[in-house]
Amino acid sequence: MAEKSTIARPYAQAAFDIALEKVDLKGWSDMLQLVAAVTSDPAMQDLIGNPNVEREKIVDIIFDVCGDKLNETGRNFVKVLAENHRLDIVSEIAERYEQQRAEAEKTIQAEVTSAFPLSETQIQAMTEGLKKRLGREVNLVTRIDDSIVGGAIIRAGDLVIDGSVSGQLEKLATTLMH
């Protein structure tokens, strides 16, 4: 069977094309995230995977939960996913859509993990440095992990900068072993 991300690609592209046409990238982002949250619920996953449950019934449940947060085009998209037995990959579709949206908007999500909380000045400096290095707007999320001892680890797309004490100790140990 094909990998989920491969199957999700054309659906994400279709959603992105519609969002561009309607000039509603954020709205489609919100709708896809909502449908992904609904369809990834364990009880909903059981229904989606049950061949004895009619697709229309599942679609009705999704519409009931989402309410008016899905516009008519979003509802049609959900129906197409249901007809093609693709409700199990909505999370992957949403993820690929977000990648396309970030590319179109020239933004990137970055995460900095540090042992201690960062000051606003440090966060601003990291954001500006990443913006300059990557050539795009940066949405920086901070996370605390005391297991890195000190320093920080920055992840932005494929870029990983490990300036943590634990990372430096691992490098030293590897160097000493060879």
C-alpha cells in the first residue's frame, strides 16, 4: 500500500488550489485542522475503519461536530474524501497543506528547545537570526527540556542547530571513541 503522505499529496494540492482561488489560505487551514482533529479521534477512527458503517453516516457526524466552521466548499471536500475512503488521512492532508501554505506565504515554523525559559530578548534575537539565515518569516515556538542541561536546540524545517550541552557532550564522546 502506498504511504499515507503520498496518497495525501493530491488532496492537499487540491485543497491548496481551492484556497488560493478563494483567497482563503487561513480559512482552509482552520477547516482542515478541525476535520483532522475530528477524524483522528479514536472513536471516529473506529467508525472510519468499519466497513459496515455507511460513508454518509460518517460525513453527517463530521458535519455535526464541525457545525458552521465548514463552508460549503469544505463540506464538499469532506464528501469527496469520504467517497474515496480517504478520511483516515486527513491529518496528513492538513500537514501537507500547511507546508504548501508556509511556502506560499514565505514563512516557516521553528522550535527552540532550551533547558530554561528564554527571555523575550533571546527569543527576538533567535527569530531575527533565523529570519536572516532562512530568508523567510519565522514563527518561533519555545519548549523547555531540562534533559539538555543547558544551551538550546533549534529546529526549522530540515535545519537543526544543536547548541545544547548534552549535544556537545555526545559529540565529544563520539570524537573520543574514534
